[in-house]
Amino acid sequence: MTQSIAPLAAPRPAGPGRTRRVLRAVAVVSCVPYLALKAAWVAGSHIGIPAGSALLDDRAGMAVINGLSVLVDSGVIVLALVLTRPWGLRVPAWLLVLPVWVATGLLAPIMAGFPAQLMVRAFGGGVPSAGREAFLEEWVFTVVYTGFIAQGLALGGLFALYARDRWGHLWRGRVRELPAGSLGPAHRVLAVAAAVLALPPLTLHALWACGVSAGLRDGRAAERGGEFYVLEALYVVFLLAAVAGAVLLAFRRGRTLPVSVPLALAWVGSGAVACWGGWLSLASLGRVADLADRPTPPMHLAYAGQMLVGLLVAAIGAYHFAERSAGAARRAA
């Protein structure tokens, strides 16, 4: 019995294997274009920024935001090292899981959305708006988002290998084999709360994805195109994924499913809706010169609602892992 629930797999070799080395190199190299652009902008360069761009209106604010962006993306390099070195297995779980969850949440919509937007544009449905062309040159989006996709794939692969080594025993088996646990009722309450709170943002994003302009400012409604509808549809998908993962875990639905399926849905879905909901909420607090471009109360509701849903679902996943880990430790003792 103790062999089947050992908390850690057999120790890895002193150095990472070839797969980990390749993924680490991809993660590091893919950060270079973004970091180089941000560093150039902090230094005062206008590369990729057309004349008349709103980014040039507040140079001090732009320098601060770009400096923070450099620090955040540099964290990808730190994570790549943590996930590939033996000492990384001794890093406290919360200190590693939290930034990886945030990275997953920020990168997953880009990884899914950018290729979909390119496809829409290829069929003539995603012509860039004049406002976006005045914001940044089009090549900047291509370079930056391609780098983000490479980062997401590399970090995702590294974290999957790391998590298998350190926590693989916590997602073995089928949903029907999960014990009820002392926190079962609390999980169900959180899952129901997440499902109820998801209804307003889910409804709004679904309406906007279908072309309804209610709840949007005139400026935002006028700039809609295929790319806008792709993003709104993705928010619907990630909200549904988050709620589905929470319900499957809390109510033990999909009993024949591997435990990894609802955990993956909860992990990716909660990260995407919480992190982007939080980011859009913060961005909406900034100064917008044109009243037609300012977020409306329904938009604020959508952002705040999806952020709360993501945090609730993340709490269910965290409690699930904590309970299974404690149970495994008791049985091993």
C-alpha cells in the first residue's frame, strides 16, 4: 500500500533529461523578443509604436508598466530553472503553484485565441480596426504572441513533468474512487456558488460573442470584428471549463473519468477567468480619454464576476490537493 501512494517518485538524476533541457531552452529563448521590446521602450525607443499612438501620451506611466512587464516575464525564466533543477523539488508548493497557475491563466487564452484569430483573419473576418493599428504596429502582436505561445507550451510541458514527479499520486484513479472527505460539503457549497456567480459573466460574454452590443460602449461596439468574437467565445469556454471542473470534483460527477480531467478543467479554467478578469478590472481603472471607450457597468460586472468564479474554483482545487495529500501521508505513516 505504501508503495502505491508514495508522495514522491524515485529521485531524478542530478541533471535534467534531454526533454527538460529542450523545453527549458525554448522557454528562455521565447522570452527574448518580448523582453527586448519592453527594454527598448523603457529606454525611450518607439520601435513598433506608430506616431499618434495612445502609448506615447503618458511616457512615465508607460515606463512603469513596461518595467513591471519585464519583471513578470523574467519570472518565466526563473520558473524554467525551478522546474528543471533537483533543488526545485524542495521549493514550497504554494510558492511554485501560485505563479504557475497565474502563468497558465494569462497564457491559455492567448495560446487558444491568437491562432483562432489568425484563422478568422485569413477568411476575411478579422480585419484590424483603425484604433488597434494606431496602438501598436501589427508585427508587434505577431512577435509577442508567438513568443507567449512558445512560453506556454514549454512551461506547460515542464510543469507537467515536474508535477508528475512530485504530486503524481494525487491525481491517480477515477472520480468514483475519490473519498468523500471532511470538506465535501464545503466543496459543494463553493461549486454551487461558482456556478451561480458564473451566470452573469457567462451570459454577457455569450451575448457579445453572438454579436449583441448591449452593455458595450459605442467605441467598443464599433471596433468589433471576428477577433473580438473569438475572444468573447473563449471567455465562455473557460468559464464553462472552470465550473465543470468544480462540479465534477465537488459532486463526484463523471464517475468513470480520470481524476486528472476535472483537475485540468479546474486548473486551466479558473486560472484563465480569474487572471484575465483581474487584469481587465485593473486595466479598466486606468484613464481613458474617450468616453466611448470606457468600460460600462455590465463590462465591470463581467470582469469581476469571472474573477470571483476563478478564485472559488481554484479554492476547490487547492482544498482537494491538500486533503488528498494529507490522506496519503496518513496512510503512508
